[in-house]
Amino acid sequence: MKGVKRVKLDSNFITFSLVGVVVLVSGMGFLLWLFPTYNIWASEQNGRAELAQAEWSKRVAVESARAKKDSAALEAQAEVEKAKGVAASNQIIGDGLRGKEEYLRYLYITNLEEGQNREVIYIPTEAGLPILEAQRLGTVGR
């Protein structure tokens, strides 16, 4: 075989080549182990973050509900106090008007005269019962 030269491999070249192949194979093996392990770790961290977010949302919802409950209780107390005031006011007015039917009738007639709606529908009698204005529309008796 003429023209073909044999290359003599140096022992350093062989050593470096073998070390390179071992490092390359080891690196690939490490990466094959690292990626699934990293995915598991990352999933665990995401789960912890979601759990912390859910716990925080739950705390916020509980505190919001507690605030609404407290607010409703205070509003109920305010309504009770307002009702007590209205009841006391009605008692004072009722006591002041007891036995003053003539004055109340006078106020009623004055209000009919001066009010915006001057149309009289009924007139109270001395017994306090209305006399209905049946003939006003002209439909009764025809």
C-alpha cells in the first residue's frame, strides 16, 4: 500500500481523548439526572407557593367576613337606638295631642286649604268617619 501513511498515535492524545469521552458521558449522565430532579424540586416550590397563596386568601376572606359581621352587629345596635328615639318621640307627641281633637281638626282643614293638592275627597264628620264623595265622578246613580 503505497501512499497510505500510518499515523502513530501519541499516548497523550489517547489519554486526553479518553478523558474527554468520560467527561462528556459523565456530563450527559449528570444532565439526565439533573433535569427530572430539578422538575420535581420546581414543582414542589410551586406547590408551596400556591399553598401559601391559598392560606393568605383564606385569611383575607375570614377577616372580611368577620368585619362584615361586626359591622352588621353595630348597624343593628344603631337601628335599635334609632327605634327607641322614634318611640320616645311618638310617645311625647301622642301625650301632647291627647284630648285636643278640635285643634287636630283645625290643622287638618288648614292643610286642605293651603296644601298643593286642594282636591277634597272626603270630609270627616264629628264621629271622625269620612263621607265619601260618590257624586263627584257622576258614575253613581246612572
